[in-house]
Amino acid sequence: MKISKLAVVAIASVVAVFIRAIYFTPIEAKQGAAQKILYVHAPSAWVAFLAFGLVAVASGLYLWLRDPKLDYIAESSAEVGLVFTTAVLLTGPLWAKPVWGAYWTWDARLTFTLVLWFVYVGYLVLRGAIEDRDMRARYSAVLGILGAALVPFIHLSVYMFRTLHPMPVLMKPSAPSMPPVMTVTLVSSFAAFTLLYVWLLRERYKLAVARDAADHRLYGTEGAV
Amino acid sequence: MPNRPPGIGRAALMIARKDLLIELRSRSAIFSALAFSVLALAVFFFAWDPTAVGSGDLASGVIWVIFTFSGMLGLHRSFGGEQPTRTIDALIAAPVAGEAVFLGKGLANLVFVAMVQIVTLPAAALLYNVPLVPVALPLAGVVLAAAIGLVAIGTLFSAMAVNTRLAELLLPLLSLPFFVPIVICASQATAKLMAGRPVSDAADYLRLLVVFDAVAVVLSTLVYPSLIEQ
């Protein structure tokens, strides 16, 4: 397998950010080493939203232009986005246990991410459950658009829900401004993860194209059985 | 009268009438949904320690869990019922707009869900000892607003799920995340009303529900035709 330049750059920048985060960024005074998970957690969340945003855009364009390439992009971005959302949902509790005292709280942002995760699990299950290629593209485009439309509503409803309950004592929304050395690490982690996303998206897109071409050869225009 | 195809509104009403007539004659889905709802009220009562949480405080949550799931029982039948004899093909081939098929199906589903709610709410009030009469009007508003959102989303996903390999198994997986905002708003508003708080306390939730309904109905009606094109 040929390794692309993008792959080398993406992986190298993620490794560089991790090295910087582990060895050259100070340990936060109150949260201790657990705080360093931020350099994985926050950029993953950023990439997840970027990815789901692209799903919505590609879905909308697909219903308009009916170009299968747009469907491949939506499929690839949903899958990569789901991987990063999973990373967000896994790294969050790891940090939350020592800092908040609980792995999970029904805080607005947590609930929001979890619901979003389920939307795109549903999206991929739907794709897997439809055999006809054209129908799969149309159905998943509809779901991709609805998923984006749902975002503001989950956001508002979970925030309204949270305000009814007292906040856990340990968890406060105050974000003390970071010292510059940490900010640099955080910002570069965003850049590195974005590169990682672009690379993974491109690879996944190539896979979608290749798989579809194979289906086409095997089963004709109807797609896989 | 010349043979002119009906407009969207009339076609939707005809399709809704057809679905409701089938349901009225068989009465299978409505009875199972009603039995499920009342049975669930009884089962849920024992899921909490009654000495720790008053039954009145449970009622709103229980009601909305039941509405969410009993709604789904009926929603699958909406398009699933057309499947064995492929009558959906006739609807698609009929000289009516795709939007009309969706609106008609949705309207029939709304009547179905409303019928379940009309029976379940008083039953819940009775069994959980919640005063219903003083808050009947605002509560009816909350229930209707939530039902419209549930039905719009549920009808669209039912149309999708029925054509997939997983059929009715896919419906809850697709719809439940979309029901989250509805259930949060509706159950919080219901809890406030049942606790005797002023209607203004529930107003924010009701407003969000109405906006959700508007977006859900418009968006799903617009995208539905792209599901049925051949």
C-alpha cells in the first residue's frame, strides 16, 4: 500500500502534538494529569461537529444534484465523525471521574453529544439496511439533513432541562483562561486532528468508491445484495 | 364533475380517511396500543419506591415514556400496513402529490396517537392520583403539540424503515434520538402543570415544542417525496 503525503503529515502532527502535550506542557494545578485529556477530547469534539456538518451539506447537495460522489462523502464523513464522537464520549468520562467525581452526569453538553452519537449510529445502521444504491443514498440524505435540523433543538432542550436542576458541586462551567503554553498545545491539537480527519475522510471516501465499483461489477446497477 | 385529481389538502384527507377506516374496521392496533398504555401505567407504578417518590411526581415521566412507545406501536403500521399487498405503489401512482400521501398518513397517525392519549391521560390521573381537571386545557395544548412532533418524525421514519431490511426494528433506533427534545419539553411542561405551577412556568417548553413541530412538519413534508421517487 502506498502511503500518501497527507497520511504522513497528519500522523506526524498528531504525534507531535501528543509529545508536546505530554512532555512540554505543564500539569494543571487543580485537575492534575487528567487535564491533559483535553488535548484529545476537545479537538475530537471539533472534528465530530465538522464531520457531521459535512454530512448535512453533502446530503442536501445530493438531493439537489444526485451525484453519487456526494453520497460517498456523506457516508465517509458520518463514519469518521462517529469515530471521533466515540472518542469524545470515551475521553470525557475518563477525565470526569477524577475531576467531577462521576463518570457521567446528565449535563447539557454530555446529553447533547450522546444523542448526536445515536443519530449517526442510526444513520449508519440505516445505510447498512438498504440494498438499493440509489434508495440508500436518498434515504440517508434525508436523515443527514434531519440530523442537522435536530441539533439546535437538542441543544435548547437539554440546556433548558439542565437549568431546572442544581449543578453538581464539583462541576462548574468556569473556564479559567489558560496559560499560553497550554493554549498553544490545544490550538495545535485542533489543527492536527483536523488534518487527521481530512486524511481519514479521504481514505474512507476512496473505500466507498472502490466498494461501489466492485458492487457494480458483481451485481450490476442495483448495488450490493 | 370532470375527473380532476384532488388538491393536496383534499387528497390528504382522503388518505387519512382511508387509513382511519381500515383501523376502525379492524381495531387491532388501537386496542393493542390502549392495552399497552394502561398496562404500562400499572407496571411503571412498581418501578419506584412509593415511599420515596410520590406517585404524583412520577406521573408526568411515566406518561411520556408510554406516549413515546405506544406511538411507535401505531406508527409502524402506517406504512407497514401497505406492505403485504404493495398498496403503497397505488398511492404513489395515484395522481396526487407525494406531500399529500405524507400529510394524509400523518393526519391518520395523529388521530391514532390522540386517541391513545385521550384514554391514557385520565387513566394516569386516576391511577396516580393527579388532579387533571384544573390543568386540562394547558395540558391538552402540551400533549397536542408533542403529538404533532412525534407523529411528523415518526411517520417519516416509518416510511423509511418499512423499505429496509430491518423494517420495524429500525423505527425506534431512528426516531428516539429525534424524540429527545419532544420528550424533555413535554414531560417537563406536564410535570409543572401537574404540580399546580402557573402556566407561564411551562410556557418556554411549550414554545420550543411548537417551533419543533413547525420545523418537523415542514421539513418532513418537503423531504418525503424524495423517499418515494422510483
